[in-house]
Amino acid sequence: MRFFTKKRVVLFLLFIFPLICFLILSTGENNFKKLPILTQNVTDIADIEASNSVALKEHVSIVVFLGNDVQSMASGVLNLNEKIYKKFLDYKKFQIIAIYPKDKQEDVNELKEKIGAFTDMQKWKFVPSTSSAIESFYQSFAYNEPLLNLTSTKAFLIDKNLNLRGRLNDDKTNNKLYGYNLNSVAELNGKLKDDVKVLYYEYYAAFKNKNKNKADRKEVGL
């Protein structure tokens, strides 16, 4: 048993074992948990307002509903800006969409000033719409908690293919997590931030696998 000296065991744990783990992870497919799809075919926000140039398709989007009392949403939106927006500002195709009733433009302008004081606003998208269009858009999420005064305290994560993403078993309630509490810094900084990262890694892994398959086909002359 001289082979298993203390020095060799230490070297194995420090160098060989991590390398083996890396090789297993890098060569395997779907070795990470994909972020669950809770609702498919959410209505694209581009479809609810003819003059709107913002779209969910081909973007990773976080959607919030400001409603009729925009001021009451300010603290939650500022939490979202600090804990999520600034972390993912440089990620490709990332955006935050805030939808609100058309007659609340003045209140929204004040909110935008607060956010923009220390923030590059290029990926914040503010979309005015009618009450009925907002309700219809929200209903496409298939979430059983109704809007109150056209407002929700939740932030919703929509993927590039118009799917609502979330969690099947929330660690607190053991229920599906459709949206993330804007008033909980811990939930934004923990769950939402982690889930956005998982979603981006999912796209990265799919892109990497697609390129690998192309290279394999090229080698065999396909």
C-alpha cells in the first residue's frame, strides 16, 4: 500500500480529481438542470400595441407591471434595477420591460428619472398600453394570481421562445414559482439572479452542442 502515500493522496485531491470532474461535466450532455418552462406561448408584447417596437421574441426578458399606482412600485423596481438589471446589462439580448397604462406617463417619467440617475437605461423598455391589452397580455402567463389595479409585485422571466420560466418547487412553499417578489431583495438577488444565469447557460450549452454537431458532420463529410 505504499502507492497511497499522503503526498500522492493530496496531489490526487488537488489536481487529478478536479480534472476528472471537469472532463465528465464538459463531455456530458444536459448535465445541468434546465430552468423549467411553466407556461408556453406567452403573448409577445409586440402584439398588444401596434406602435410598439419592443418584442419578447429572441430576447431574455424580465417583465413587470407598473399598474395605476406607479409610485407604490418604485421601491420594488429600484430593487430590480440594482440586483438584476445592473448584473446583466452586458448580456446579449437581455432586457427589462415595464408595462403600464397610457395615462400614467407622467408618473412613469418620474420613475425613469429615479432609475436613470445612476443607471445606463438602454435595456430598460417602458411600454404604455390599454387596460384591456395589459390584462390580456398578463392572462397569457396562465398565472392564477390576478393583477390588482393592473399591478403585480412579481417580476416574470420570459425566454427567447416566449416561454415563462420559473421553478416547479419553490424551496419556501413547495409550489410553482411563476414570478419573483420585487419587494424581496433576497429573492431577487438569490432566485431570480440564479435563474437568469441558468437560462443563459442553457443557451450557451445548446450553442456549444450545435457547433460540436456541425464539426462532427464536417469530419464525416455530411
